[in-house]
Amino acid sequence: CYHCKLNMQEGDPAVYAERAGYDKLWHPGCFICCTCSELLVDMIYFWKNGNLYCGRHYCDSERPRCAGCDELIFSNEYTLAEGQNWHLKHFCCFDCDCVLAGITYLTVNDNPVCKSCYVKNHAAV
């Protein structure tokens, strides 16, 4: 078995993945996503750099995912803020929803807020 490295016994069920090549077989329970361990036997699988992936984690390896909407980001213009990727329109002030991409913001309780909302709602007077 390509995953657990145990010998396949004659008569045991085995999974063959054409994209991985003719020399690899898996026990049905070992045919899993390398990231989340989801069982892939009856699912669409992806093969990349010697690893099996479910659809979600294969896509995550190809494109960033927006922290705001959880969708893949296909645009070349997006922002990296607070350690996460965001569509430009989804990185917004937690108080007023104005777009924060490219402007100065502060964080309050780990939530981004624009300067005017910070002064109005959070700054000590």
C-alpha cells in the first residue's frame, strides 16, 4: 500500500489511481487526502507531487482562499492582512463595513476597524 506501506495480500480489495501511475495501490481505507484524511474512495481525487488530495485541499494548494467568504481567490489583486488572504472587497471595517484594503486600520479584540470608527467607537476620550 502506497500509504501505510503494508503488503497487499492476494484477494484484498485495492484502490488503483490512474493519475498516480500503474505502480501504486492503496487499501480502500488508506486512500485519503494527505491534508484532512478524508476518505477518497468514492470521491473525486487529485494527485500532486506524490500526494492525494480532496478537491478542497487541492484547490487550496493552487490558489489562496478568502478569509471573508471562504471562496478561492482567482484575481491577481487581493490583500494579505492579519495573516490571511482576502478579496479586496471582503477586508472591511468590523464596525462600518468600509473596505480597508490599502488604508490604515487598527484592531479591536482581533477585529479590524477603520481609523474613524476607532476614534468614534473605541478610543478612550
